[in-house]
Amino acid sequence: MSIIAEEKISNLKNFIDSHDNFYIIGHKEPDGDCISSSLGIAEILKKFNKKYQLLSAGPFKRPEIKQFEKQFTKFPKKNFNKENSAVIIVDCSEIERIGEEIAPIIKDYDKFIIDHHKTSDIDNEFSIIYPYAPATAYLVQLIYESFFEKIDSEIGKILFFGICTDTGFFRFLDADSSDVFYAISRLVSKGANPRETYSEINSGKPFSTRKLLGLMLTHSEQYFDGKLIVTYETLDDTKKFGKDGRDSDSLYQLLLSVDGVQAVLFVRQDTDKTCTAGFRSKDAIDVSTIAAKFGGGGHKNAAGLSTEGTIDTLLPQIIKEFEKVLN
Ligand SMILES: [Mn+2]
């Protein structure tokens, strides 16, 4: 049983049939789901004897996707003719998120979108968008299986990796996800290895990211009887330990596991005058509305913003907004 309507599958089949060449592209700052979905679509196109180029604005910062970087280029190696070529966009519904340099290049081609982001309100014959799908790689698996029935072992492993990254290794899946587990079991029966994949995703991190994590934990403070935990990263912290990236996922995970916490706020001083903030929350608290008050946005339980200001001025303002919903 597939959550994807048959009509949607035949729309995609028609789209593939009516073009010879394809650009495949996902969002900038790619993650495992974005990369594995792109590779899954490439495999499908290969089986239909179509030409394709894998594009990504990068950067390939996450250690677990590094091994796939050489299969992607930032710009097309050669330009496909607009008459018989098209773009398939995965794990992304907004052209801006593809990257500002690449967006103008693909602008005039026919496009088909495969995505699971909640921000998307596109629903036409050139899209397969299911916001309740836990990963785009899961949608790509279902598409693949509807075209070819049995999945090949190599691509099965890659799609499994994509589903694992977006579901936090199944931690974000709810009780209603038996269909997802059935799909996963088909991948495991084809050779996908949960233990190896977990170790691939959770290793290779630079030591400095652990030191930075330590600083963030030391800076953290509780507010409103512990319902909110706040931490920050100064320019000095970044200089010391932040050059090789950070591990925000681990930070949020550690702080959200504290007894009584409902939301976590993280503010980073990016430049002398600008800050980035990240928000995470548990079920009831909607952090996207708080982020929106400062020009940001996102999902109910995960949001972010970039704005002018310093940690000293911005933090108290955001905490004040939290006070309204947490006190
Ligand atoms: Mn995704």
C-alpha cells in the first residue's frame, strides 16, 4: 500500500516520458534525505534510459554526506536543451532554497517537485508532496517500487540512509507509522543495515564540535521553572571551536531531554551586528510564531531566524515572548 495516489505516479511517469534529459536538485545545505532522494531519482531515470545531472548548491558540511559529494556539481557540466529537458526538485518546494546562484539557471525548464515539507502549498499535476511523509526518501522509495516493484540493493541502502536521517533514526515516527516500517523492512531485506547506517550517521564528527557543544551546555540557563532553556554562542566561541561546523541537533537533543523543559532557544552571534537563532519545542509550544515576530519562521516545533542585533539585546527580547506562552 502506498500513500501516493496512483494518479500522481502516472503524472510523474508522463513527465519523465515527455523529456529526455533531467537536472535533479534539492535544497542548499543538503542533508541525508535530500542527497539520497536525489540519488534515488537518478536511479529511476537511469532505468528509464534518461540522461540526468545531479546538482547541489552545497556545501556538503555534514560528515555523513561527504562520500556522495563528488556525484554532484554546483552548476550543470553542460546545459541541457530547454525543449526536451526538465528539472526534478526533491526535498524542497521553494525555488529560493535551491540556492540563489543555481535558481536562475533552471528557472525556465519544466519542473516536477517531490517533497514532504509543511511549508509547501503547491498541489498540481507536477508535484508529489505529502507533508506527513517522514522523509522524501520514503516517497522516492514508494515511487521506485511502483515503477519497478523490487528495489535494487545499492539504491535501497541509500534510501534507507535518507529515511534514517530525517526520522532521527526512527525517533520522530509516531504510532501511526506502520506503513513506514513495512517500507523500511523491504529495504532491510534487500541489504540495508541499521547498525552500519547508524554508525555512518553518528561518526566522523570533528572533535572541535564536541568542545563547542561543551561550551553551549555550560552557557545554558533555565527560565520559567525550567520550561525554557536558553544558550548562546559568541563570536569568540565560534573562533575557538566553531570553524568545522557545529552539531545543533545534538545540542537540542541534550537540552530537550531535561526534566520539565518545553522549549529550547539558541542564539549565535554571526557577525558584530547580526545573530542567528534556533528554536525547538515539545508538542504544544509553537515556536514558529515566536520566530515570526523577529522575521523568522519554520515549523511548530522547529524554527529559526536571522536578524540584526547582539546576543545581549536579542536574548531578553525573545525570552520576553516566551514568557507570554510559558508563564
Ligand atoms: Mn527531508
